[in-house]
Amino acid sequence: MNMTGKNCIVTGAASGIGKAIALKYISDGANVAIADLKLDAAQAVAAELTAMGPGRAIAVEMDVTDEDAVNAGVQKTVDDLGSVDVLVSNAGIQIVHRIEDFPFSEWKKMLAIHLDGAFLTTKACLPHMYAQGSGTVIYMGSVHSKEASPLKSAYVTAKHGLMGLSRTLAKEGGLKGVRSHVICPGFVKTPLVEKQIPEQARDLGISEEEVVSKVMLGKTVDTEFTTIEDIANLAWLFAAFPTNALTGQSIVASHGWFMN
Ligand code: NAD
């Protein structure tokens, strides 16, 4: 299995998990559009990864909640790289509040980035994938696609929603060669998680050390964080897999926090 010559879009690839996935793909010969809200950061990552090779990266400015920006970014990718074979819908943020305190504007922002973003990027890539008769879509879910935690109503709702979108795409895309997957990480130490530690300590009335040891890692079997490399390896497996046998499947990587 390898990804030589595959052309990919990874959203939110200027940081964290998305960047690690782009690195893994490029190191295996794929080309990757680093699609991110932050153009400067995307350009820096694209230059860094292209220098490592053997694949190459391009930077694409994209707010995944903006239909025109998504359509333009996907078209730019096809124009520059020649096709889109793999979409990793990964861009995401976290906002935590108790339900009764959750500002409606922040609820809508969460659903827009996670769900509208996944829908719009999928919708923009599918015509290209259907025309060539092949494609892989990978959604960045979470253990919270299958489990709930206090304070995370918007995130849990959005991440559960991705399961529905992925399964529907698996059924619609099956006879057209397009497959669909969800990766469900446990806690991975990225800027998204670093930001949550003081916020959860404040909202739960516990220390930051307790947030890490009890809330984040308390249910793992070995008190270890999942790593960006763990998730990149799974994203490689789904993208490089030689058949459509895994379509519609999700996989959890959480050091035993959630087992199914
Ligand atoms: P991160 O903050 O390191 O990276 C997120 C990236 O998304 C950033 O580069 C940011 O600029 C980009 N982004 C944010 N809003 C965007 C928008 N509207 N349009 C385009 N790009 C946008 O976070 P991460 O931890 O790498 O998270 C990546 C994904 O993994 C998210 O979907 C997150 O929910 C998911 N996830 C993370 C963890 C974890 O523990 N870190 C666990 C499970 C799932």
C-alpha cells in the first residue's frame, strides 16, 4: 500500500493533527493541499513539507464554513495538483460551556465549522471524485462521535453528526468508487487541547493537573495521550487501503478510553 501520486486536501492542516497527516501523506509520495483559515501558517507548513518530500504541498486559504471559499479552494487544488483523490475534513475548534450557559452564537459557530465544513468540502470534492470513479473521504471525528462529556454539547453533537454524514456518503458513493471513514481520536496534545485545560479547570472547579489526569486520561488504560502520529498513521491506512472494503467504518484511537 502506498500513496504515490495521490492528490489530497487536508483541512486545518496548518496545525496539529492535520499537519501530521499532511506530513505522513507527503512522506509517502502524495501531494497535499494545506487548506486552512490561516494562510500564512498554511504557506509555512507547505514550504516545510515540500522541502521534506518526496510529495509536494500547496497552501490554500479556506474558511470551511464559507461555501464560495471552499469551492474556490477545491478548484485551486484541482488546477494545481490535477485531481482530488483524498479529502481529509479535519478543521475544527473546541468551545466548552454547560448547556445552560452556551451562547447560541458559539453553538452555531461550532456546528458550522465541524458540520457545515465537512458537508461543504465533501460536496465540492464529490463531482471530481465521481468523474474519475474513485475517492476517499476521511472525517476527523472524536471519541466524542460515540461518547459524551460534560461541557461539550456542541462538540459532541457535531462529532456524532459526522458519523451520519460518513455513513450516508458510504452508501451514496459505493457504486461510484468513493469511500468514507471517520477517525475518532481520544485526547491528543495539540493547541486545541492545550487551550481546554485551563478552561475546564475553571468550569469544573478543579486544578489543571486534575483536568489532565482525571478528565482527559482518567479512563485510558495506560494514562497516555494519543499522538498526532497515531492519527496520521490511521489516516494513511484509510487513504492507502487498496480496496473499498472499509467504507462506512469508523475507528477509535484512545488508549482504551472508549472501546467498541
Ligand atoms: P489545532 O487547533 O491544532 O488545528 C486546527 C486547525 O484548524 C488550525 O490550523 C486552524 O487554523 C484550523 N481551522 C479552524 N477553523 C477553521 C476554519 N473555519 N476553516 C479552516 N480551517 C480552520 O487542532 P487539532 O487538535 O489538530 O484538531 C484537528 C481536528 O481533530 C479537529 O476536528 C478536532 O475536533 C479533532 N480532534 C482533536 C482531538 C485532540 O485531542 N486534539 C481529539 C479528537 C478530535
